[in-house]
Amino acid sequence: MTSNGFPRNRVRLFMFYVSVENSFDFRSREYVDLFERSAATPFQSPVWLAVLYGQLLAHNAASPLILVVRRSADGGLAMVLPLLRRRYSMLQVVEFADLRTSDYVSPVTDAATFAVVLADPDCVEQIRALTRPYDLLRIGKLADDALALELLFGISRREAMGMSAYAAPLAESFDLWREQFPRSYRKELDKKSRQLHRRGTVHFQCVENKEQIARTFEALRVYRGLRFGSGEDGTGDLLQVPAYYDFYRSVAVEGRDHLIRTYAITVDGRVVAGALGLVARCGSVLVVLSGFDHDGFKNQSLGSLLFEQIARDTIERGGRTLDFTIGDEPYKLTFGARPSPMWRMSRAGSPLGRAAEVLVGRIPAAKALARRWFHGSRDTRKPPHPIAANAATSEEQAAS
């Protein structure tokens, strides 16, 4: 400690001091309080980040880079930037703590504090200095209204990701929300629901105990594997990768009280469809994983019936948005979802990084290679089922 009470590895600034705290406790009271008043998304929630840093770094050969900004006056937490360092061949990259699990990224702070940080040149310089060295700083999945991370890192502008996120506004009641659908589609859903109920005793629920959650995830893994097939390049369905399966099940169990909802449809007690939803502070739900028994119920539109019931549950709990997150699947429009563009940013930190930026931006084959570099799985263990999946984690490419 220095004579003024600040740790030696931290830089004392006029308004803030910045440090790298790679053992930061995301479950701590101070982080919970910061997150609750921040503009961050459920993908930066205490449970999500604590489990991600605890369980996925080794699998991805990544190391933590957690930048913490505190107020100089009282040491109070002002902002957290959950970042990672990864090496792709010769390229050293700094990126957000995403690891293919998140659909939205954000610094964890509120808009007013972020503006004060940006206005403090000493604080900005310390953040940039502690982020280095890197060949490439790359952060994607910035929503249209996300805080301007590009300004923090001296990047002139965001770039379009070439895909959108989709959120469906809900209504005050389920019946009122459903009225937006064409009458023919409402009749079709009712017909499919009657067909499903003729198959046995049907029950939709938000499952809350560990055993039910485990059963639902086991079914999700099987259905997604069967539906999407296997891939040898490691860019397939994440539930087929043991490390990711454990991650999703862990966050579902730990966050089940108020942060995360696991939904299931059962027929005669057997899980035939399920989904994982993250709860935003406004009560809205972000659907991030879903699956259903396509072969056993191919004529019952289980995907559509599942999303319809998730919308009903969200409305009854006071939520006003059902967010289908990233991906341009047509079924999202069927539920009244509206597209919103997604953005990314990058900054080279070396000649190698600049060369990589230019190469990937101009040559299609290099783009394909970059996708394999930046999104490939490194888990060499066999999945616990004789099914490996290759589908992207975008939700039900056919909700039919």
C-alpha cells in the first residue's frame, strides 16, 4: 500500500483510478449494485460473468483481462470492463468476455458515469494502456443503443456486423398481443395446440428445481444435436461441447431465482421442448437457447407453440419485450419482432494486427479463416452423447 492508502499496482488519478483485477468477484455486493444501476445487459450479469470466467477460459485457452475503474474519492466501483486475452496462431487479440455465449456486450456502468469517464483523459489513457499489448482489439455484438465503447478506445466508428437482433414488443395481455397475428395464423396455432394435446397430457412451465433443469438441458442437447447434425470444424452447436453444456446448465441453476428462466413443454411428463431465457431488469426475456423434438412432433409446430407460451409467461410477469437476440431467421418476424442493427469495432495494435484487419476485410477466404479462428471450439473431448451438433446457437432456425 502507498502512503495515501491506494494499492501500489493501481494508478491514482484525479477522478478515478484504474486497475487490472483478474480475480474480480462478480458475485460481490459491489458488483451486484453496479450491475443493477448500469446500462449493461443480462450477458454481463453477476452469475453469467462469474460462471463464464470460472468455467470457459481454460477450454478456450483464454486469460482474463478485467479492467476495474474506481472513484478516487471513496474507492467506489464506477465501471467494469470484462475483457479477455486470446491468441489465434501468431495473433494476440483482446476481446470482450463473450466466448460465443453472448448476444449483446456492454461496459458495466451507467450512461452518466460512462460520459464522465470519457471526459477524463487520464482515465481513458490508463484504460488504453492497461489493455495493451495486443495485435488486435476486436469487440462485436454492440447493439444499436449500446454505450460508445469505440470512443473509449479511440476508434473512429463502428462497423456493421451484417446481421440484426430481433425483439418483439408485447402487449398488456396475451390475447391483445396475439391479435397482431393474422387470423389464419392464430387458427393454425390453435389447431397445432389441439393436435399436441391429443398426444397426451401437455404441460408448459418455467422449471425451477435442479433436477428439472437438468432434465430439460439433457433434452435440449439431444434435440439440438439431432436437428442440426455434427461438424468437424468445431463451430457447431455449443451444447454438444461439454464445457459449454456445463456452463449453460450452471448459469441456469444458479440464476434460476430471478435472473434466468428455463422453460419446458412436457407431454406425459417427458420434455419435448425447452428454452433458456435471460431476464432483463425491465422483466423482458432474451431467448438464447431452444430446442424441441422435431422428429417426434414434426407436425405440431412445437417451436412456435413454445415461443407463444414464453410470450404469455413474460406478459403475465409484467414483461413488455420478448427478445430473440441476434440472427436473421424469418420466424422472428412472425412473432412481431423488429430488426435492430448490430455493430462491431476493432483497432490494430501492431503491424501484424493491421495486416490481419486488411486481409480479413478484403479477401473472402480470409474471412472464412477468421471465422474458424475466432469462433472455433477447442474442446477435443467427445460429447457425452453419440451425437455431435453443428448448428449455430441462433434460435430455432425454423420455429415450425
